[in-house]
Amino acid sequence: MGPGADRLGQPRPAAIAAGPSDRRAANLLREEPTFLRPGHHRNAPFTVPTDTDALRLAFNELPLTPSQRESLNRAAQKSTTHAHALQTLVEQTAGLSPADTATVLGIVAEQPSGAAAACVRHLAQSDLWNQLAPEALSKLVAVMDAGDERGLRLLARLVETKPEALTSKDAKGATLLSNLALLATQPMSAPLYAKGLSRDRLVQDVLRDVTNPDHIEQGTAPTCTVTSMQFELARDNPAEYTRLLAGLCGPSGTSAMKGGGHLGLERSYILPGRDDDRAVSEVLFQSAAMEFANGTDEFLGQRGTSVRDNGSQYKGLYPSQQRRLLENLFGVSYTTDTLDTPARMNAVLSRLKPYVAEGTNRPVLLEIDEGSFNHVVTYERMRGNVITYRDPYGRLGTMTESSFRLHVVTAHLPNSLR
């Protein structure tokens, strides 16, 4: 069987075509915290006077710049609502070091009435903030400081919708929050600096991936195989996903996978080109995953092709290469089934019918025959005779069992399903 590659412009069989055309707009809405959305109910102005002189003294005791102090004092004098908000923030950051408190207030000082300041206030008022130990709070502040306004919006949305993700753990026992803080503070790999990648952009993109994995897609790159795995990992184990990205972007440029292999930074192509609308995190992960999966062949990230020793090139990954990456990335054994007989097709369908992929971190990859190549999607669930799958173009699709039998030619299943 040829590589499970995708090709731009290839028509999808009508039986499996699906996905809303406005998915990008829907994703952007899902990434916005509700308190910043148009029409959201705002609290009534706070009318009880706040001691602005005491606030001024508190600001003077922190390692703030003169312009930051001036901005905060002006905000406190502007209205009782602003003054009370600042007083509350000072109280909520009392357990932090003076430097961390100054970092939090410094973000607010840039534009006290802006979206970034609103995100800071909501984060400091969240249940998660009150539950975290001082050391963990310091890591949260580091992430808040590194992602700019977009990062703060995403972080606020993550805390709003799935705060438990931040304390989830990776294969090494570190939390998502710890790995985000590492990404936000460690020295970046030299090639990233050389290509002009900013830390803000990197942190923002990874935060986007773990806040809304549905946004992860292959764009115009022939990376449907590894994009499907990237989505599953970011959705089901965001701590592990962020650990791998932190390793790729750190000084060593490598990350040990759960199954033992290593991902390495693909250094020649880091920032997406003009015709590549993927995020930096998508480019970095997908290129590294392709380079590992293709074995001794060389992956050219900008072209999206692998080159053999004899100079011949191909796009995508062969089934055996996909299985190699699956086993190393998720740390479990996989079997590849070629569905070329009714008996094999029936056996796979019988295993899939009770299986729901979300939350298992054990993806099932399906190869769909597109004529001269295969397109890889991930199985989600089956209800009645309707199969839901996740297309690496960032959308859900459905097909009937009869369509599955017509178009799906290969299935990669974790051995736990056998």
C-alpha cells in the first residue's frame, strides 16, 4: 500500500465528505473566554470607596517601573470600580513573591481597562488560582507573562473550560502547567532564534492547541498521518503534548517519547511559509513526527516530502511507518489491518463498535482510499451504523457502515482492542 498521504485539491468521495465551512470562525469563538464575548453581562460598578493611598503605598513597595506605578495609580483614581479591582488583585497576589506580584500588576498596568487586564483579574479570581500552591502559582504567572494578550485569552479560556487539564500529568509525572512554564521560561533552541520565532508566538500556539485541539490541522501539507496523532495527543494528554513541544523547542531540540524513541527539531523549516497557514506548533510537531516515522529517509519540511538514499521522493507515510510512530508516541503496541477481505473488515468493525476514542489516548487511524493515495483520519465513535471520524483538516465527519466498507482500506488499532 502506498503512503497515507493527502493531496491538495483531490475530491473527497461524497459518502465521507463532511465539515462546516466556517469551522475557523467557530474555533475562534471557542477560544475566547466568555467574559470577553460581545453581550456578556458586566457587573455593576463597585461603589464602596477604596483607600487609594494604601494602594499607592502597595505599588511603591513592589518592583514596578515608574510608568507602571503611574498607570496603576491613574486607574485607581479613575473610578471606585477600578480601585476596587486593583485592591482585590493586590490581595489575591499576596502569597506571591514581590517579583511575581509586580509581573501580574505590570500586565494590568499596560492597559488597565483592556482585555489582558480583564483576563488577569479573572484568572486571579478563579478557583484554580486559590487551589494552587505558591510554587505552582509562580509557574502560572510565568505563562501569563510569556503569551501576550492572545496567550492570556487562551489561558483564561482553558481555566474557564477545563482547569483540571493544568494539573494533569505527562509520562514523566510533570503537570501541564509545569510544562507550559518550562516552554515560557527556558532558553529556546538556537535555530528558533535564528529564524526569528518569538516566545510569545510559540506559547500562544501551544496554548491554542491544548485549549482547543479541534483547531489542529494539516493545512496544505501532506501530513494527515501525523496531524491525526497530534490532535489525539493534545486532546487526551495535553501535558504530554506540551512536554514534547518544550523538548523540541528547548536547548537540546529533542524530546523522548513515551514509547522510547526521540523526536528531533526539523531545523530547515520552522516558520510557516506564505502558502502554509499552519501554526508554528503544528509545523514543528508534524515535521519532527514525519522525520522520526520515515526512519532513515530525510524529511524536507518545506516541500512536505521524504527523500530516500537513492534520491527518490514520496509524500506521506507508509502503514509500517505510521505504526512505528504510533507505538513510540503513545507507548502501546499497535497492529495494522489491511481490510482486503470481508472477514477482516467484519473483525475490525466488531472491535470498533463499542469503542469511543476520546479520553483514551489510544487513537485508531483509518486509511481512506482516495484513488492514487490514502487519506488518514481518526476514528471517534460508532452509533448505530454511523461512524464519526476526525478529519485532520480540523473537522468531524461521518460515514455509514456501508461507506466504511467501500472506502476504508487500512486500520491501525491498539492491541488492547484485539
